[in-house]
Amino acid sequence: MSDTAPLPAARESRPLYAIGLRLTAVLCMSIMFITVRLASERGVHVLESLFYRQALALPVVFAWIVYSAGIGGVRTTRMRAHASRMVLGLTGMVLNFLSYILLPPAEATAIGFTMPIFGTIMSALILREQTGIWRWGAVLVGFFGVMVMLRPAGGPGVPVTGISVAIGGAIVTATISLVLRALSRTEPAGVIVFWFTLLSMPPLAIAMFFVAQPHDAATWGLLLLIGVAGGIAQLCLTGALRWAPVSVVLPMDYSTIIWTTLLGLALWGDWPTSTTWVGAGLIVASGLTIAWREHRLGRKMTSAD
């Protein structure tokens, strides 16, 4: 869900603090996606929401880098890689934003959890990483969960278009994870976030000439909330990984289903159906199994070294 960052050498691991940061990030992400749907209902184009999310997050991210590493902390020698990450990142964000517009929040969240499934497939096919029976089994369970949620495809209350967009977002996000894996070998997490945010502004600014429109005060408030919630989420995601390894904080991401379900129920009366709960449970179990196996394999490789 975010870039990796090494634990600070001068500080001890603080797993409870890291978990708290991750939970805060997940809550802010849920608020951001729900607010995108609210803004859409008030006539805001998805590219408008994306523009203000990036524009308002940029000063927050820049201030964090200056505070933690100084202004020189934004230097990079891999601009082409950052540009590729930007194109993929914008594509993924558009699809993820649209999934919350087209689907009830719980369904959009559950489908988003298929990202580790597609990441496993891509790692095996593209990076030629060895993938054992546990992870392949988890992939099959996850896909079965998606089929359960479709109940069957075209069933009441589950738009196939929305499901397709959400799966597309998960695939693009999984692709981004491969790019980030390569980038993070030389670039700190904050630098990756900064250049993604900065490089995304010119194309989004051009898009605004075609989609920007006047809004009332309440709608501007929603756009402000999208940017602030997104910026806080990004900082908390990065901060969590400074205090504990991915294997500790990653399971907290699945609490998103709680926040989005509660917010969806409060705002639209959307309560997930029984098949949504079953499908989401299978997808979550699949993702946790993949994360657990990667953690175990990582520990074995560290021991071997």
C-alpha cells in the first residue's frame, strides 16, 4: 500500500506505535475514498478530485522531507523511473477513485484487497520469483472470493463495470509495487512519494482545463478533506514503516473494510450482503497468507545470509 522505508538506525523498533500510525493511515484513506464518492455525487469530476488530492498533499510531503532530511533530500538521479511510476500511479488512482464511485464502499474495498494476489502472479511471471503451493493456493482462494462476490456476475447490487474497474485498479497497483521494489533500492520512501506527487501535477493541471468547474462551499470543503486526508495517510504510511517492518503493519490495512462499511452504512445505508462478507473474508485470508509466506521466506533468506 506504500513504499518501504528502513528502520532508523538510532531508534529502536516500536511496533505498537507503528501499528497506531498504520491504523490512522488506513482510516484517513477510507475517509478520502468515501469523500471522493460524496464529491462525485455533487458533480465533481474524478480528475478534479485527483488534482486537489495531489495539490494539497504536495506541500505536506515536501515539508516532511525538509524536516526529516533537509531540502537536499529531494535529489534524485532516477527521474525516468519516477516518471514511469507517476504514469502508473495516476492510472491506478483514477481506477481506485472510480471504483468507490461505481461500487458500494465495502465491495470496492474488498476488491482492492486482491492487489497482493495480482502482485504474486506478476512476481512469478515477470520477475521469475519462485512461488510455492501456499501462495498459489492463496491466489486461487482469492479469486474464488471475487467470484463469490459477483454472485454471479450481473447479480443484483453488484455492477459488473464497477467490479472490472476495481480489479483494474488492483492490477495497476500490483504493477506499481514491482516498480517501487526496484526504485526503493536507491530511493528513500519520502523521495518516491515527493516526485510522484510533483510530477503528477502538470498532466493533472492540463486536465483541469477541461474538467474544472465552480463549486459551492460544501463541495470545496469535501475537496479540501480529500487532500488533507490523503496527505496525512501518506505520512502515516511512511512513518509506520520507519518503526516496524512490513510484516507487522501490513495486516492493519484490512481494517479498511470496517471503516468503509461503517461510513457506507452511515451515509448511504449500504450494508454488505452475506456473499460480500464471505467473498471479502476469502480475499482477506488470501492476502494475509501471501504476506505471511513472504515474511517467512524473508526470515529464511536473512538467516541464510
